Amino acid sequence: MKVKYFEDTDTALLEFTGKPVYETREISENIYIDVDKNGNLVSMTIEHAKKNADLWEFSYQEVSRKTG
């Protein structure tokens, strides 16, 4: 997964896979998703990201599954 932030347009792009985009779907006025030919998520674009996604800080946490 890659996260790109474009400061000049306050846009965040979250890329989940490198598959070709088949269709872009509008989720809301400022959120769009790209899907592949099978309808699987490829990427998500968030416009006005600092306001709409509270993108002032970004962190990543991997939570492992308990075993045993």
C-alpha cells in the first residue's frame, strides 16, 4: 500500500494495488474509489484531505492475530 499526499491540492491518494483501474466511483463529494475489472478496490482519492480525513497526522499499526 502506498499513501501519497499532494499539498498543493490537499489531496490524499491511497494506492492498495498496482492493478489497472477499470472504473472510478464517487463515494461522496470528496471521496472517490478506483476499482479493477472485478470490482476490487485499487485506490482511493480523498479531496480536501486535511479537513475530510483529519490528515494532519498519519500512522500505521499492524495488529497481529492472537494464537493459542
